[in-house]
Amino acid sequence: MTELPVLPRLLVDDVVAAALKEDLGRAGDITSDATIPAEARASGTIAARTPGVIAGVPLAAATFRAVDPAVRFVVECGDGAAVGAGDGIARIDGPARTILAAERVALNFLGHLSGIATATRDLVERVAHTGARICDTRKTTPGLRALEKYAVRCGGGANHRFGLDDAVLIKDNHIAVAGGVAAAIEAARAFAGHLVKVEVEVDTLEQLHAAMAAEPDAVLLDNMTPDTLRAAVAIIDGRAIAEASGNVTRETVAAIAETGVDRISSGWITHSAPSLDVGLDVAAG
């Protein structure tokens, strides 16, 4: 697996702080405060309850650290690693109240991001016999995009653009207003700097011919059948990155990859991947 990007500490701390504020509210964990003595200590293990790929360990660690730096968090299985049911992810010990107050937020991050990594790895493995790479989209949870795209990387996928400001992607509505595929590409070229990539979405071979005449850097082939995708790849002929999108599922992804496309983008891996079942069992002492 390629080396994972580093999650910026500032980004992690800001997201964790917002999540803890949401959960602890105005009075903190009143259940733990009412039932557990302040001096009580606890230890436990965060473990996977189903097989998957781990992502979000830095978020879990930061959650406990934010509530109380006295909590000791020892990583047993880092981001990007495959785990089986029952495998330990991290060991924790420290003040019991702190551990229980931070537990749900830490597990929410870990389960959600690991679910994305697991879904991504599944698609990556299904296309491993081809040259295609699995990519994400901007269909992400508001406020969590950078983390979800990080989880895609943990699963072996690649990142598409992070926002509207880092690449040009001309879609059908842009084309409708701009007056056609070629006109939209030419306008984007005139507007964007030389370092900004220009990609255009097409859904017919006729549109693709018009797009290629304007020399885009990449073409998004939207909702095309495998036969049409093969024809599109032949038309592109290596002159631009060929990206397939639409109707990407576990069942269809291999056939899509076998058409010769360079990239396959999936919104499902971030917006609909089920969370990985992870849990924390603690004991006093």
C-alpha cells in the first residue's frame, strides 16, 4: 500500500473538539459523573467486531487526549491495516470517567472512517487485475470531507478533487449554460492557470468527440455501458485520463475496469459505506 498522508493536527483537533462539544453539551457526562468515583481508573481494548480495514485511529486517540491527556492510548493496529473479527486496534487506560465520556465520539470516528476504508478496499481488490484506480468524489459528509478522503486512501483508493477550487470539472449543467462541450473547455482553459487541470463530463460518444477536439486533461465518462466505455477509451487513445463514473457497484466495478479506463470514481464509498463494527470493553483498575 502507498504511504498514507499525514492528517494535520489542527484539522484533527478542530473536528474532535466540535464532536465532543456536541456530545458533552453543557454539563458533560452526567451518567459517569453520577455513578463513577472521580478517582476510579479503567482499562480496555478497542477491537474490531467484524473484518475490515482500519482508518481513524488518530481521531480516536485525539478524542481521548482532548478530554484528558492522562489517558494512555496505545495503538495495536494502525490505519490502512486489515483486521479480522476480534483483533485489537488500541489499548486504553486512565481515569474511568474520561474513558467513558470520550468512548462514543472516538468509536464513531473509527467506525465511520474504517467503513469507508473497508468499502474502498473491496472495490480496489475487485479491479486489481486491471490498470484502473478507484477514486472518491465530493459526495461527502459536510465538515468531514478531508477525513473521509483520507479514509479512502487508507483503503487503497485515490482522491479526486477536494473542492471546487482545486480543479475544473465541467459537468452537464455547465455545458448547458456555456453553449456546448468545446466552448466550456475553451472558456475554462482561458480562465484557469496553467497548473489547473481541466476535466469534462460527457455521456455520449458524440460529446466525447467534441470534447477531445478541445484537448481536456481528463474526461469523465458518465453512466456508460461497458461496450460504450470501450469505444470511448479507443477514442481518447491515451490523450487524456479516462474516468468512468455512475452505476459503480461491487457487481459492476470489475467489468467497468476491464474496458481500459484509467480511473473509476465512486460516491458510494463515502456517502453510503456501512460503518465498521468496532467496540470498547473496559474493566475497572
